[in-house]
Amino acid sequence: MPQSIRVKHPSANFFGGYNRIILATFSLVTVVSCGLFYLQFRSRYQNEVAQLQTKFLEEASSLNYMVKGASDHISALNTEAEFHLATHALGEPSSKLFSQLENLPGKDHYALDRIQLPFTEEMVAGLSGKGSLEQMSPEVKRDVEMAIALNALFQSSKKNIPNLAWVYYLSKNKFQSLYPWVSSKNHLFVESDYNQDFYKLGLPENNPQRQRFWTRAYTDTAGKGLMVTVAEPIYDKDTFLGTVALDFTLDVLNDFIKNAETQRDRQANLFVINQYDQLLAHPYLVSSTDKDVKPAQVALPPKLQSQLKQILQAPADQVNAVDSYLVLHHPLTNAPWQLVLWIPQQAIVLKALSGTSWLFLVLLPGLGLILVAASHLTRRDFIEPARKLVEHIETASQGSGQASISKKLDIPRSWQPWFERISRIFDENRSLLQTLEAYTQELEAKNAALQTTENLLAENNRNLEQQVEERTNQLQQVIATLRQQTQDLESALQELQQTQSRLIQSEKMSSLGQLVAGVAHEINNPVNFIYGNLAPAHDYTQELLNLISLYQEHYPQPVAAIAVEAEAMDLEFLRADLPKLMSSMQMGAERIRQIVLSLRNFSRLDEAEFKAVDIHQGIDSTLIILENRLKAKPEHPAIAVTKEYGNLPLVECYAGQLNQVFMNVLTNAIDALEQNNRASGQELVASPRHIHISTHLNRNNRVLIKISDNGPGMPPEVKQRIFDPFFTTKPVGKGTGMGMSISYQIITENHGGSLDCISIPGQGTQFVIEIPLHQQSHALG
């Protein structure tokens, strides 16, 4: 017996699709809400990590600057010592302090115990050594004289370096100079000091490069607690003499760590370690009163203590995730130390969650209830009656549907007219179908005739559409070609304008250089003539005045005519004022010579080609040319200029072009400071207008030139366009907008360097020029 097959009613599919739509809608809203919540949380998390990294790098820079002070002082001591040795030959000591050294009774030592005026204990270091003064060789005397010459720098180091305990010089000639001064009763030279790191690490066999070095942290034998030493060897040409060193306690590092901004977060841990894995600074684990130095591992949480080396080998200045912690480290450039920070990753996560909006997740339950209620009402009042209406249509299409409305269907009253109307329509349709069948046959004959006509029209339409499409394609190709040509012309025009402006500016600077050089040459000849004759004129004048004095001495009572003439010309005033007048004329002539020399150096017509020049001479020449703008005027106060020049060799460059860059940058700095004149007088006194210029040679043999001012700075939108051609913030007629663009081209294209702008609104602007010491190619770009 065949089994009956159950066919699913179409309305079942309808309701199933409806349920799937409701479920899919709720799922989609849930996924979107969770996704938005996650994206907001991730953005907050990354922002917290970025802020932590930024604060850490700022503190690393501050610590590096603080340590640089000690390094600079030790370098200054080394320079002063070796300069003294180079300029003083062997001979009897000439220092008054050397004569105050005395042999100690009953001991094979000498010391500086009794300090006589004009010296005081605050001005000198305690000096003691082994042996007697009578048996001291000339070489040792010269070494002692050099140690005495360091007293002024000893005093400066003690005054300027916080928490400095001792500054001293330990000589291989068995003596030591120690500041602050102590008598031989409290400190006497002992040869056991030669076993200490501050001496051994400077020996030629341990330090062949003669470099500055830092010792391990240790406990001071004089009772000043934990300290660390920075030292540098002293050489007399190729002969090792000893080491000069600074001892300072670890309190200064601890104070820095405690006051650091990242340390204010109780869950962040900031500390300093050295190359020997010793803990130098920690907010609560290190104190100068400690008796022992702690290992660096104790500053890390237990999980990370065994991973210290892996942490320090990770990329510096980047946030690295280790286990459940975030770790950063920064190697200092002025000391072999590392600044390290760790913080539980959970702390950053909680901060990010605390700032994340939970509105998306809170709305999900309410949205679910709304969807369920809406689904129920829609099913009861719309979906179910619609399903019954579909079933009624199927029934009415097969027979009379009026009877089934009242007997079989339970429908809302609002839907009953629709059911009745559908039944009535189906009845009317049946009668109409019979009438239509008669007309159908008649229409079929007419349709056959119309079909032939329609086929002919369709063929014509296809031909016309094909022609229109071909013409349209041709027109689009022409339009595309014209558009591309227009873009090419606009690009070429813009490039031509920039090139024209650069050529005009370059031609102006070339003409200006020729004019300046010509004027300087023309002025130089008469000025040299005047300057060369001033000295003989001064001598002749002095001889005449001496002759008058000799005459008055031998003939105190001149004749009446001479007395009247002397009184009329005010002889005494003339004798007093004439030397001053000659001196003023000589100073003026010298000033003109300096200006002429500066103009010639700035124009650099004799150095227009590629060659090695002194960068500092070009900067100084530019400053002399701009000196008039730096002076105080009624509308603005003077602009102070400080120079911090490094020890640079001759630099291969296009000197004239480089001077043009200096002129553009310094002129912009002066303009910015003059625009800041609206500040009150008290504000200008508290923060006077200032331009700072520094130079140095980095490890990559690239010359860095930094020019900074404390003007109003630039907003970000101006800073981004500072090197764009024709961009200027100056009024019409004050600037062309090409100065910094050409400067950028000179540095980057002609010298293979870089020109960067660092500007903070309200704090000032700094331009950093970096060019190679030796150029790879001498051709202009």
C-alpha cells in the first residue's frame, strides 16, 4: 500500500522565513553592539599604551639630560688638565698654593693643611701625597701644578651638580687632590686607592680608547652612603698620569624617579639599572643610606626576574608584552645605564574599560524584549490573518468562497471585508472569463498582424541603439583624453611656477652675493687704508702731545699770543679728548672691517663650488649681518643669541647655499620673536627673547645644526605646510613663501641631508639641519 506523502503548506515556509529574519536581526544587532564595544575598548587601550610610552620617553630624555651634566663636567676637567699640561713645560712651580704644601712631621707624606690668604678652604681641594717635597721630581711637580689648576672647575662641579659628594684627581705619581677640602688628619693619600674601579678602569690596558667610564655602585668609606663614580683618564700626550672623577650619591636619581609623572600611577614601576645589573634608583627599594647595592632583578615582579636579559635585549623605547606585564626600557646615551618601566597589563586593561561606554551591551536585553513583543503582535494581527487570507484565495479560486468565510475562518473583523471582497471578485472573474474567451480568438488574429509590425520596429530600434552606443563610446574617449591633457597641463604649469620662483630666488641670491662681494671689496680698500694709517696717526698725535707737555714743562710761562691761542682752543680739553677720539676712530674702522669680512664670508663667491669650509664661520657671518635686527629698538627689546658650538672639522658643502639657509631660518626666528611683542613687560622680563644655536657631529659622521627660539611657535596646520612653495603667514609684501621651500631643496637635494621643524605653540620653534660631513656626489641636484 503506498504511503501518503505529506506536502508542507506554502504558509509554513512563509512563517519560517519570518522567524529567521527576526533571529538574524537580533543576532546582527548583538554582533554589531559587541563589535562597537570591542573597537571602543581597543582604541582606549592603545591610547593608554601610547600615553604611557610618551611619558616614559619624556622622562628618559630628562634623565639623559641630567646625567649629561656630570659627563660634561668630567670632560671639562679632562680638557683643562690636558690643556694645562700642553701649555706648561717642566720647571719650578709658580703657583702660590704649591708653596703652601708642607711635609707632615713623622710621616713620609706631604699635604696642603694650612691655607693662607688669598685662598680659603672653599676655593681649594685637599691635596696629599707620598714622599717629601725636597725629593719631588720636576715631572711630579708639574703634575701637582696641573692638579692645583683644576681647583676652579672642582668648585664649579660641586656647585652645579646635585648630590655631588667628591670630585678628585688621583695621580699615578702617588698623590691625590680631593674637593671639598679636607685636612690630612681626615684624609691622607693611600696606595690602596689604586685598586679601586675609579682608577683601574682608566689604566691604558683597561681603557685603550681613553674613554669616559662609570663604575659600579658602592658604599662610600667616608659614610656618605651609596654612590656611583664617573671618571676619565688624564694623559700627557701619550703618557698616562691618572684619573679625574666625580662621586655623587644615588639620592639625585631616586628623587628623579619619585618625581616622575609615570611613577604617580601606583601600579607603574620606574627604576634605573647600570651595565653591571645593579639597581641604581627606585622609589622605595634604593636609598643612599643603604649598606648594600641591590641587584636589578629585585625591581621586577617575581615572574619577570629571570627574564631581565631578554627584556633588555628587546627593541628599546617600545612597549613589549612579557607574560602579563608591559615593559619598556631606554638605554641612556651619556651613561651605560638603562631606564626601565613595568606595569601590569591588567592595569591598562582596567583603565581602558573604565573609559569605555557600556551602553551598547546594556541595550541588548531591552532590544531583545522589543523584538519578541513586536514579533508576537505582528504574528497575531498581521501574519496569521494574512496566512488565512492566502488560504481563502486558494479556496475561492476553486469555487464559491462566501460560505467558507463564516463557517471555517476565525478572523478579525477588520480583515472580513477583504475576504468577502475577494470572494466577490472571483465570482465576477468567472463570468468575465467566459466573455473574454470569445474576444481572445479575435484578438489572436489581430496580434499576428501586429507581431510582424513589431518585429520590423524592433530591428530598426536595435540598429539605432547600436549607432548611439558607438557614438557615445567615441565621445567618452574624447572626453577622457581632454581630461588627462588638462591634468597634465595643470601639473606642468604648477611645476613651471615653482621652478620659475626658485630660479628667480636663486638668481636674486646670486646677484645679491655678487653685489655684497663687490661692495665689500670696494669698501675694504679704503677701510684698510684708513685702518692702516690710524696707528701711525695715533703715534704722531701722541708725539705732538708729548712735545707740548715737554714745552710746557720747560717754558711754563708762554708768550701772550700763545697763551691766548691755547685758551681759545681749550688746549687741556684737546689733550684729553684727542686720544679718545683716535681710539674711537680705530674701533669704528675695526668694526667696518669685521662687517666687510662677514659680508664676504656670507656671499661666499670664492666658495660657490663644492669645498670644505668652517660651518661656524658661516653662522657667525650671518649673525653679524643680522646684528642690526638683534639689537634693542623702541618697538621691541633686544634678542639674545647663545651659541653652543661643537668641535666640528671642515664640512664639505656648497657654502654660499648653506649660508642662504642660515639666513632664511634666522630671519624667520627673528620675525617670530618680533611678532611676539604684544607680551607685557613683565612677561618679557620673565622669559626674554632668545635664539639658541648648537652644532655637533653625531656617530654617523653627520653634522647637526639646531636653531631654536622661544617665540610663539606654530600651530600644526602651519607647521605641516612650512616647506610648501608660496606658503607664507607674513602680510603681502613681507614674504614670498619661497625661503623655506628653497632651504629645504638646498639641504635635501643639494647636500643629501634633512631639514626638520619642531614647533610647540606657546613654547617656540626649532629647526634641525642635518648634512653629511663628506658628500658622496659633488653634482648639484
